[in-house]
Amino acid sequence: MANVANHSAPEQGKFRRAVAAVWAFLQALDSTSFDYTLDRIERLEQEVGRLREELSQSRDPAAGDAHK
């Protein structure tokens, strides 16, 4: 009888470890406010770069002729 109790304990430990691993994985997927801020800054930097390119093309006389 003691053998059965000892045998089930490692199985419970494996299950707990598996649940803990899944829980840690799910928590790692959650983004923090810091992650959101970095993502937002990156998108804003890309938008500024696109607008600068657009502005430089509109100031370029050769680009102006292509639009006409």
C-alpha cells in the first residue's frame, strides 16, 4: 500500500511541473505596459520616417514633375 502512495506522488509532481510550465509560458505571452510603450514608440518612429520621406519627395523638383 505504501508503494502505491509513493508511486502516485511523482505523477502528481510531474503534473504540477507541467501546469507550472504552461502557466509560466502563458505569463510570458502577456505584454506589459513597458512592452506596449516600446511598440508604440517603434510605430511612431516608423511613421516619422515615412513622413520625412514623403516630405523630401514633395520638395524634390524631379519628384514634383512626376506627379504632374
